[in-house]
Amino acid sequence: MLSKLPKSASQAHLFKKIANLQDEIEALKEKLNKEDKEDEGYRPARTGFVGSHLVDKLMLDGHEIIALDNFFTGRRRNVDQWIGHPNFELVHHDVVNPYFVEVDEIYHLASPASPPHYMYNPVKTIKTNTIGTINMLGLATRVKATMLLASTSEVYGDPEVHPQPETYWGHVNTIGPRSCYDEGKRVAESLMVAYAKQEHVSIRIARIFNTFGPRMHMNDGRVVSNFIIQAIQDKPITIYGNGNQTRSFQYVDDLVDGLIALMNSNVTSPVNLGNPEEHTIAEFARIIKEAVGSKSKIEQFDAAVDDPRQRKPDITKAAELLEWQPKVTMSDGILKTIDYFRQEIKNEKGEL
């Protein structure tokens, strides 16, 4: 049963609640102002493959970092070395939900990037790249932070221009199995430009080409990790299609240097970050097999739907405006990555 207070008593009770709420609001404002000062200079980042390497570089350069991650593809152990450091904070958070903090720079790397991961939940992938980007841009607007979007070479789709310059608009299937990621990133770029024009947000857009290195997921389904793991275990190396499709692979350290150089620049238009060293997938399989010293056979299967026939970045813009170009050769990067996966496989066997 509900009981009612007399009108006069009810009004007095209401005024008291309003007064208490005002006191709470003032206390909250004071707390937020204090936290704003404490958080000055922070940079949100992530704990995934690329994000964790970015955290390493920024921390070693003396920055204060807040890493937001929902741990769908990110792993806490990628940043274990920084847990407990006074300049580092790890927050379990999904960017589909707003986040409030005072920061100077935002590296927006949120989104699964390998086909099996982003196809696993295509609606979630689209939400992360649209709603998540809106939330991060909203944060950038509020605190006047510079925001960098980790876009992708997938915005070029199955390109009809080779190599791909930033001026190329792409050739994308808007309803194919990869479209949740391709179109999600294209909308994210549009949002970046719209917020720059309308809200005067300082933006950076990196179009990232195929990247590899330590901390890749063993089961992420990417070419590099698949080939290396299959070769180490002497299992058949699986090629989808005739193997004549081309890719250009960059080592993760080079990408991190490029991201930081872009953030520190005044370039607001998209910039390709990749290694123009191009190989067919069949050539790449043989390179991996020889580097591992594997007995694996190379087997071919039906081509994946909408798999690009060629992919190679034109990095003229990055070289001229950022003074950036890859330093690590693909062969050197492959050897480092093979060592990493050998240890991962050894660790996995030890846990069984």
C-alpha cells in the first residue's frame, strides 16, 4: 500500500530533497574538477595487438595513459608490464557507451580488425565503428582533445587503382560479408570530417595496411599468424584462392611510429601507413615456410568472398608530410614474429 504525505509536509520533504541534491551536485563538481586536474595530459589507448605496442611506446616516452578496452580481442597480459605504474590506468570499458575523462589526445583504435573477429558479430562491429566513434568524438569535443582514428586500407575495398593513394575513393561491396568493417570505417572517417567541420575537433585519420608482429592472436585468422602457426606445427599452409592476390605487410613497430608521427603533425586528411613491399600470397607462404624450416605442404581452397585481389599502399604522403617510412624489413619482422609464436605455442602446450 502506498501512503501519501500531507501537502505541506510533502512540499517540505521535496524542498529538502532538492537542497540535498544541490549539495551532491556541488560535491560532484568539486570532485570532477579535481580529477580533471589530475588527469591532465592523459591519452586513451587500448590493450589489443596494435594498441598494446602503442601503449609501450607512449609510456616509454613519459606520457600518462588511460587504456579503455572491452577485451573482445584485447588481452590484459599485453600490458601487464604497466599494471601498477602511476602513469597507467587500465579500464574495462566498451566505447559503444560514453566515457568521461579529461585528456589531451585520443587514439581511437577500437574495433576488431581480422575478418573472423569482425564477421563474428557484424552488428557489434558496425556499432563500434559508428556509435563508438561518435562517443569518442563527443569526448574530444568536450575536452578539446586531438583525436586519431585508426582507419584501414579496407576502405579501398577490392581496388581498381594500384598502388592505392589516399585520393582513391575505393571499390567496396556495401552488402558483402566484409562490409560491416569496410563501411563501418568509411562512416567513421565521415564522422571525423563532420566533427572537424561542425565542432572544430582536431582530427587525424590513419589508413592502416596489413600489419603483423608479436601479440597477434593465434586464432585471429590473419594471413601472417595462420601461415606461421601452420608452418611451425608442420600442418598444411592454407591458401584461399589461387594465391596470386597480393598483400603488403608492415611490422607493428613501424606502424606505431607512424601513428605517433601523424598525431604530432597538423595533417587532418587521411594518410596511408603501410609497407609497400608487395608479395603474392603464394610467395608469402613460401617465405614463411622457408623461414620456419617447415615440412608443411601448401594447399589451396576456394577464394574468400570479396577478398581483395591486390593491396599496396602509396606512402608518398606519409613520407613527405610526416617524414615517415617503414624501417623494419618484412623478413626481419617475420623472424621476430616466428620467435613470438614459437613461444606462444610452447606456452599453450605447457598449460594443457
